[in-house]
Amino acid sequence: MSEVWLNIIGIGEDGVEGLSKEARTLISEAEIIIGGDRHHKLADAPNATRIKWPSPFNAMIDTIKSYKGRAVVVLVTGDPLWYSVGARIGRAIAPSEIAYYPQLSAFQWAATRLGWSLADVETLTVHGRSAEQIVPYFAPGVRLIVLTKDKTSPETVAELLVDRGYGASKMTVLAALGGPNEMRFDGVAESWKHDVPDFHTLAIECVAGAGTQILPRTGLPDDAFVHDGKMTKRAVRALALSKLVPTRGALLWDIGCGCGSIAIEWMRGAPEAQAIGLEPREDRRAMARQNAVQLGTPKLELLNGQVPDALEGLEEPDAVFIGGGLSMETIAVSINALKPYGRLVAHAVTLESEAVLLEAFAKHGGELQRISVESTANVGAFHGWKPSMPVTQWSWSKGV
């Protein structure tokens, strides 16, 4: 059984005085203390060797491991496992070798200052991430608490809100929470002008303006996407997503992703969901990139290539959607690559591609459906039903 040698301690603006007796003892007896400049200033330990965060950041793990066998403390802000470096360290070093000592998080401090129930708030971060990732959470009345990158973050977020019809949203910046120099800045997105400190937390209360298009997390309207007309339409897309089953951190292969509608909704459908979109046409990849940024999934990975060869070497997926490049070979490669309990959904609109799905159904089983959608259209002075091309859908799930 491994013994604990690494102590990861959350610290606040009140420094060591706000820590437990055990955490204070660990700091005072530490041989090595690793942290940022502000952490070192908050924790007095004159006998310890001070180490700043290595650069590049990934080098941190090797640096920490090199001190195994000595009394090591890593100082972080607030809760080490809530959007903090503690989680990254915990993925690289056995949990049995680490002890965590949490302090109040920035989320808790901000909620307390604003009188918000933390259970009813979305807690997010744009620190080290694209700010657009918070866009899927914009909705009337929604409250967000966001860890930020630096002093430019509130202005960046304000622009995102204004661009999407939420310019009247209330914004509050809270800095140095819990310390003697605590600061607060209030305003609204459309007129945000404050010069704020680099280190702060941003709170947002979303207010939709007149005419704002309120977007669901999944089931987006077709006009939310830039497309060339060849895309998986809303009703059919919703059925596909229900069988692909987006889950936290899961990876989708979107084969023949076109404008990215399936991949984008997959990523919007669950926190930290990932997607790789394979699309041989550059004009469609360009549309997918534009849609991904606008709709809040900037981490969508887009690849150029022909299936099935382009699938070789990709990370194993939790789900696969085949909207283009359909063949029995592509299906076979996808089935082999899927993780246990993985899901595969494939669509066909031509007789030739439908024949492939009939063969796949005969060989592998699963579920075969034909989807027909009709929408209203003008018929002179009246209205009637206009059918879209029917879509044949084959869905299949992998066992253990």
C-alpha cells in the first residue's frame, strides 16, 4: 500500500490563518512547496524550498514526481479538485499517494457574496479554455459563476452575451474574496467598462433581450447553423442524438460531419463531451468551425480524410455517427473501435446507402427505422404538408 507523500492544500486570501491545524503543520514542516507567486506570498514557511509552477505546465507532473520521498506541499487556490490543478495531478499520481486539504472555493465565496444558492448555479471556467465554451449555458434567468483567465475575461464574456442577445445580463466581478482587499464591480454586459484585477471571479445573471433566439442545449433549429442545405435536419438529428447518448467526457466520431450539426449538439449535450469530425470538403469544415465557435463548442476537432483509412489511429470513441462515407468497411472499423457499451448510428437517404444499412442490420442486428418528416408549406392562399426526403436510420449498441 502506497504512503502519502504529496499534500495538495487549498489556500485563500486569509493565508495560513484560514487553514486547518493539520494543513498549517504540513506547510511548516514541508521540504518542498510548489505553487504560484501569490500562493507563496500567502504561506510563510522559511525552511522550505520554493518551486514555482514549471513552464510548460505539463512539466509540472515530472517536477512533482522528482520529489517523491520528501515532504512535498502543492499550494492551490480554494478547492484543489474543483477546476483546479489537483485534478490534473490526481490523474498522473496514484490517489493513495496524495492527501487533499480543500479551502472554500471561489464559487462558494461568490455565491455567498451574491446570496445565490450554489445548487442552482452553473459553475464554469474559462481559465486556460476558450471563452465560447460557456455559450451553451446562456438562457433567460440562468446564473453562472465563472473562473476567469485574466482581466480581459469580463469584456470577452460581455461580447459573447451581447452577440447572442443577452446584452442586458447583469455581471459582477469579485476579486480577492475573503481577504482584506476584497473588491466588487457591477454592471451589465452591453455597457461593461470596468478595469478589473487579473485574478477574480465573474458572476452572470442572464437576461434575454427582445427577439433573442432562445436555444436549447440539443435540438437546435436548423437556422442556428451555417450550412449548404445538406445537413441532418432538426427532427432527425434529435432522434440520432437520443440514440448516441451524450455523456460527460465521452468522445464521438462524426463521420462525414458536414457543417458539424451532430458533433456540436453532442458536445452541447453533456459537460466536457468531445467530438472528432471527419469531413473531406474544406468548405464544409470551414462551416463546421464557424458553427462550433458560435454555438459554444470551440474544442470540436475537425479532420480532413477519406474513410475508412482516416479512422486509423484515432482515439477509441464512445459513440459513432455515420452521415457520410457509408460502407460496410467503415461500419466494421467503427464497430471494432467502439468502447464497451458504445453506440453507433448511421443515416442513409439514397437507395444505395440504404442497401448498406440493410446489410448491416442483417449482419449485426440493432434497430432499423425509416424517418419521414413533413412541414407546412404555402399552397396558394392556404397551407399544406411538404415532405422531406425520408431518412433510413440504423442504430446499434456494443456489449461488454
